[in-house]
Amino acid sequence: MSTAPQTQHADPAGEAARRRTFAVISHPDAGKSTLTEALALHAKVISEAGAVHGKAGRRGVVSDWLDMEQARGISITSAALQFEYDDCVINLLDTPGHADFSEDTYRVLAAVDSAVMLLDAAKGLEPQTLKLFDVCRHRDIPVITFINKWDRPGREALQLCDEISERIGLRPMPLTWPVGEAGHFEGVLDRESGEFVGYERADGGAHLARENRLTAAEAASEVGAEWERAVEESELLTESGGDLDTEAFHAAVATPVLFGSAVRNFGVGQLLDLLVRLAPQPTARPDTRGNPRALDAPFSAFVFKVQTGMDPAHRDRVAFARVCSGEFERGMVATHAATGKPFATKYAQHMFGQQRDTVETAYPGDVVGLVNASALGVGDTLYGGKPAVEFPGIPSFAPEHFAVARTSDPGRAKQFRRGVEQLAQEGVIQVLHSEVRGEGAPVLAAVGPMQFDVVTQRMESEFRAPIKLERLPYQVVRLVGDRNQSTALRTHNSEVLERRDGVTLAVFTDNIALRSLVRLNPDLDLRHLVADAD
């Protein structure tokens, strides 16, 4: 894998202007991992793209590296890929698509400057897409929409645009318009140039699809009725305010829209060009006091993800950090803001799945994988020089599923404890303890039940510590403001648990149990968690 060339001791603000850092958000099966690799293919980072379930000798996507990801055809972890395209440095943060891993996606969205919202042409806005868009809206993240799978039967283009406008309040601004209905894809009308862009199908979509451009007159002659219909619909879009407005895009109130097929590599080149041309570059990020950290200030970064087990041979632990200011140099000694202790950056890498390249320098907008970073956790800040800086942390979602974990092999108790601790540090699960259950039976808390499947599989494959899970009936969780009230919170429908960061939580079987207890004890100090999963 090739990565972007690094410039030694360049101007951080100037380098930031070249960066485009974005994530792809979608509902499961909308084609997110396929789009990620299609983008990498167009940028010539890889020579051949493969669908998640490779056929006829095609590879599986390189961004999906867990055994479970490859077996189930879903993305569970997130990946970071950097490449150079058209004199810009692209930082693409791939994210989990399944709803059970929305917390990981939430963290990734804290590290990007824009997002690509991927829609299935047949299904439009689906539940997980809506949930992730809400995070983008909350963070005022500009969104580009790519309507995928236009080579398959689906809905009408105007209907999909209406849905975007009506359901999420974004004004659609199509830059391309499909020529031919979904399933009969002739190509697209480039609404800015007025040209027809046709595609020659590549063998299985593994290689770049060649583009054929025709003038409007040539398209009218060669394509015929489908072209005329596309032109008429494009004119309607202009009359209804559907032309490009860059300021509205950056203000996150309108979305540029492209049509294509990631698996066929149709329209992916236009998406890359749009990112380079319109996507926002990194800007000064506010610290915990609300003061923006200038791009040319000394080095600073915040950790948005921790991942263990990416290299099974070394059992390493990688902290993914987004650079916010200054120049990162491998080997520099930064300060860990939470502890004030020095942190050495000897092992710094770019990572995409299990592929790695050493990072020598990085600039605002870049993502660096810091290897063997046992001292770092999600939300932590690193900085160099003075003044000191600390960025706001990343809140946790309220878990909705709970299970007691026990080792099924007493002889592997040490490995069991180490494995649970490492997965907790990643944020895959939250680890809770109670005085009643003891240290040997931690309670695992997760946003979605599939996270338990990941824990079970990884505990056995990575740590050789098979576990048994006993599901608990709790569905509601609250933060306990006064620990002295713990006794009143222990009932046959509730339990008190301590999180590994020292926070005390109360869990309840349902809202009825919660309300009943509060009615009997009106002085209870119970609070919602900062980021609720609802």
C-alpha cells in the first residue's frame, strides 16, 4: 500500500489546507466498505477492488480485518486510510455500518471535517443512516450524499431527493443526474458541464471503469429518450433551487448529491473530485475552555479510537489520534494532558485494516496510529510545547444490553482478565463490577448485542480465553450521583455497578422498575448518561 508523500518541516496551516478528512456513513449493506475500496482504487492506492464476499477469485475488502467481519460481510471496526489525490491528502475514516457498533462510529465522527452519506437506491434513508446523520447534524458536519447501487432496480431519483429534503431537512443539490432509471444505468448528466458521462463496465468491478463523455447534442443523438428525460428533470431541479450552493453545504443545511455504483466503480471518480474541490479543510479546534487551537500552534492531537489485536503476532494496542495543530514528528515526546506525563511516539503508523506504513510526519487533519499506547484512552489529548491544551472528551453511549462474563477455563483466568481489560480499553464494551458478583464475574455492557459476539470471538481467538456469557435482564441505566444511596438502589429489579473509570451506575429491568423505585425514594440522585443511545 502506498501512502501520501510526507513533507519535512512544512507549514502546518499550509499542509492543513491540503487535507480532506471525512468518514463514510451508511446503513448496513448499503455498500460502504465497497465504496471505501473503490475510492482507494481510483486514487491508485490499490490495484484491484473486491466486494465484501469475493467471488471468482476476487479478494475481500482489505479494510475488514476481523475474522467475524470477513465471515459475516460487515464492518465492525473502523479503518483509517490516507492517500494523495490531485495534490490533496485524503484521510478516509471507514466506520462500522452495523447499528450495534454506532458508538464507534460516533467517535470517528468526532475526528472528521465532513461525511459521505451513502444511500441504497432501492431503500433510501434507512434507520442507521438516520441515526448517524443525527450525529452529523449535532456536530454541524457537512454531508455529501452518494446514491449507490444505481445499476440495480430501485426508486426514482426525484423521489429519493424528496426524501432527503423531507426526512432530514437537507436541501439536495444534485451535481450529477442519472440517465436511465435504477437498474438500467446508462450514465449520468454532469449538471455543471451539461455533458453526458457514460461508463464501460469493468470486469466484475475490480478495475477502474472507463468514462465516455459526450456533448449534449451527441447524447441526444446517441442516448435518445433517457437523455431527454434527464435534461428535463435537471431543469426542474434548477427551478426548485437544486443547484450547487457551496456556502449552504459548508453550513450543513444542503447536500451535494451524486449517483453511481461503487461495486462497478461508476461515479466514484466524481466523488473524489468533489471532496477535493468542496469538502472543508481542517480548522482550529476548540479546547475544553472553548478557545480555538490555531493550526500553526505547537503539536496537539486527540485520541478517538483504541484498538487491540490488529497484529495477532504482537498483541499490540493502537491509539488512533487526529492531529489538530502543529507538526507531528515520529519520535517526538508529547505530553499526555490527563496525567501531565511524557508520552514517546517512537512507533507511529498509518493503518488500513492490517496493512501498515510508518509515519514520519503528520499535520492537522491526519490520523496517526500510535502503537503500544497503553497509557492512552479514548478522548485523551496529547500536546507538545506550550501552552498546554486539552480537547473535550468523547462521551459514552448509554448501554442497553448487559451480560455477566466468566471464563470457561479456570486455568486461563489471567488471560481472561487481560483480555477483558484490553477490550474495555478499546471501548468495544464497558466493563462493570459489583461487590456481590466479585472480580471474577464482570458485567459487560454494550450498545448492541452483536458486541457480545465480538467479545466472545476475540476472547477465544486473540487471548485464548474462552468465555461464557449470562445475559442479564437490565435495559435501563442511570448514573448515580450519590454513592451513599447505593443500598436503596439494590432491589430484585435493579443493581448497582462500578465502571472501570470509577463511575457508579444503576441498572434497571425496565422504565417501570426505575419509576417505581424513584416514587418510593424521591431523593435518589439519578442522572442520564451524557450521550444516550436513543
